Amino acid sequence: AQTVTQSQPEMSVQEAETVTLSCTYDTSESDYYLFWYKQPPSRQMILVIRQEAYKQQNATENRFSVNFQKAAKSFSLKISDSQLGDAAMYFCAYRSNNQGGKLIFGQGTELSVKP
Amino acid sequence: DVKVTQSSRYLVKRTGEKVFLECVQDMDHENMFWYRQDPGLGLRLIYFSYDVKMKEKGDIPEGYSVSREKKERFSLILESASTNQTSMYLCASSSSPSNQPQHFGDGTRLSIL
């Protein structure tokens, strides 16, 4: 069975600085998808970024980028120029290509942003 | 924009009651999911559905059942609520290709007294 691990329960960053959230996963599959979701205090889960395992190029969305290391089964999220609105719980998630789209989530990392 | 609506943001019920959590999506998505979110555990999948009247067990189905009579609606049922089912419940939907993201509702914080 696949597992996803986020080893940092809490992280803190100064406004305008850069922070990296860690995620590792375990799978025997070669074809899958990885996601980072953000859950602010309002509770609405928002997709931040996604990565297809077959793509070597790291995904980027504005200030958010990932470092995808397939061999190491690592999928970290880098937030550049952190803003107060980035404060939230961040979840890493794995999705198999052949299990109907269900997501397997990590435990979450709570990010606080200091002004 | 995809809209996933959960019927209640907060719900308080008593032990032994039958509890219904409703979820409706407006994007004609084939797939719908129910998760439970607990601190330190992330989100865990309870049940999911690929199509009307179809359901599959997730990782923690015990004590729960689901119903999908219409494509847009997916209900989670606690047959006899217990205190260990006090949690945040999140519904999500997605279209069929695996690379499509899931869209989530706002969650229902359920307390069982």
C-alpha cells in the first residue's frame, strides 16, 4: 500500500522569505500523480500544485514550485516570497493512476508566516 | 468554477443516533469521495464512488455507509454514532482522468456527545 509522510508538523517563515515543506512517499508504482493542497483556517481545501510522475521537469505555479525526486520518492514544496495569506495547513497527496483517483494524504504541515 | 456543497458546517449529535452528511457537486463529476480529517493523521478516505449506485470502501469504512442515488449527490451515513466519530468530514469530487484534481467542500465539523 502507498503511504505519504510529512515529517514537519509545524513550520514558520518570515514574510517575503522562502520556505520548503517536505514530503516523502512510498509506492511500487511507476505511474502516479502528486499534489500539494492548502487548507486555510476557512477550511476550504485548495489545490496548490500537481506533478505527474512521468514528467522530469518540476512543476511551478507562480511563487510555488516543487522539487520532485522520483528515485528518492521525495516531493517537497517551495514557497518563495512568502505572504501572510500563505499561512495554512499544507497537505501532500499521492494519487495512483489505476485506483480510481483516490488520494492518499500525508499528516499535514501547519505553516505560519510572521510579519 | 466547481462547487462542492456540504449541507452543514457544524453538527452536534448524540451517541447512538443515525447521522446523515450530505454532499452535492455541480460539475457532473463521476467520482465522489468522503474523507475524515483528524489532527496529526491528515485526511483518511472513508468511502468513494465512481458512478451512481456504485461505492467502494476506503481505508476506514467501519461504522459508516454511503449512498449515491443521483450523480450529483453523495451521502455519508453514520448508522449508530459513537464518540470516536467526532471529527471533521470532507467531501470531494473529481472527473475521471487520474490527473484531474479533487475539489473539496468546506467540511462538516461533527461532534458526537
